[in-house]
Amino acid sequence: MDPRHLVQLASILEHGSISQASRHLHLSQPTLTHNMQTLEMQAGGKLFERSRFGVRSTVLGDMLAREGRAIARRLSDATAASTRHRGGVHGTLRLGTGPLVGAAFVPSLAEHLLQRHPGCHLVLHSDRPHLLVEQLVDGRHDLVIAPSWLSRPPPGIERFLLVEDDLGVFCGKGHVCARSGALTPSSGAEHDWISLGATSPFDQPIREMLEEAGVAAPRNEITVLGEALVLLRLLALGRHLAVLPRFPMRLLQPYFPIVQLSLSATPQPRPIQLWCRATLLEDPALVVVKDTILDFARQAATGKTGTRLRRAGVLRTPT
């Protein structure tokens, strides 16, 4: 198959019609139609169906379009890398992070990586953990920092323990529960909750943790997907409770009026992992970056990183 044909197929399905894709690709419609006929013959099946509303993908078309999008991303990455190289930046690290750990840990990590690797260019992307791992499989990231919820990583993916972490219950300092500093059965049942993506009171492991603490039916009023700041601002207002990972919240508490409540239950573990594609571990430079991140996380988990960065003027506590 001609890789260009796969890219063209992805463009057709993205734009919904051959005519719009031909304008985007700067190809004539007859040429694009001929290329798709060739691709269908090579693939052994129809790639899309035409209708008066445009084109609709088949299962085979979806699979091949996914490969086309991956090729297009690689071409775009190559163009961007050459542009940065002409500008004097000779290395790019694409790092995906979960929302909370991205807000809490990645800013100081980015400063540390740039100090250790001058000339490096960082591309930071925040998203929900399961989407980040899918994007990693597709080659859109080099490394991903996200909680682990799988018993084993997907084929071709390696992961390394970044921080041993577990979940806690948090609220704003103005919340009524903040006065006692504890989550009780009555307080947990009568107040509304806010959740960040999968960290929801209605997930089975978290529900069991809350039931052990005597909160049988929490009312989840708001769910925030892929955005940490919105959740933190809402939580700081003092109306909601939230189940959140403790490691990033410890790093964020100096910046937000949020407290952790004591809980009469066994904390639910939620380890944070560093994920990468196995093939990239053949690159010695990436292995050095991986080890740098793991070492920095160990220092952050013991509280050493923040002190060191404040002395260096990198991390400042707001006034």
C-alpha cells in the first residue's frame, strides 16, 4: 500500500466527503477517487460508503484510516522536529500526563528536565489516563505519567512505578466537614460530591472504600473530565467533597484552600506509573530521561524536591 493513500483516506473520513478532502490535500477529485479505488483493491474491501450526506466509514476503512492518521502525525512530527533543529533545539520529549498529576508535579519536573537537558523541547499534553495510554500505543507520546488501573500494560508498552499513592477524601476549607477534619457517615451522605474522571464515588473500589467509612450512597453532583483546575476551583468553594489521589493533592494544597479529611477506612491504592513504548527503551537518551523523571518523583514523594526547587527559585509558594 502507498502510505500517501492511507493519509488520503483518513482525510476523506475526517472531512466527510471526497470533494472537501481533495481541496484540503490539493489533489483533483478524479486522482483522489482513483487512489481510493487502488487502496480498496489492495485492502480487499470497501473503505467507505457514499450517501447524500457524504461518506460513511466501514470497519475496514476505520482500521486503515487509523494507520493513515498515525502516518500523518509522524510526518507532522518530522516537520516540527526539523523546524526546531534549525532553531537550535535538538531534542523533543512528548510527555502525556493525567490532569491532577500534570498540574501538581509536571511544572517543576519540566523545569528540572530543561535544566538537566539544555536544548530539549517539551511537548506537554494533559488528558484522561486511559486516553493517554491509547495515544501512547498510537505513537503520539514518548512517555506518559498516569495512574495504573490495568493489571498489566498493553502489548508493546512498559511501565515503571513513579509513586506509590492512594486515594483520600478532600474538601474546601469552608466546607462544614473541614471543621471536624473527618468524614463521618452522616456528613458523607448529606453532602454533594464532585469527581475527576474515573476517580468517582460510583466506581466499585471507591464505593467499597466509602462504604467501609459508612458512606453508602454519595451524591455525585458534578463530574469533571480531563481538567484539574476546574475541579480544584469548584472544590475550594466549599460545597463539595471529592475522592482524589493524595500525592498530587499534597503538592497542590499550598496553592488551593483544600484539606484532606480523615477516613475510618483502608485507603484505596492508586499507584502512579511512568508508561512508555518498549521500543523507545532502545534509545539511550530516552532511558536517561526516564531515570531522571523516576529519580525526581522519588524526591517529590519524600518532600525533598519542593525545598530544593524553592531554594533554586524554580518553585515559588504564592503569597
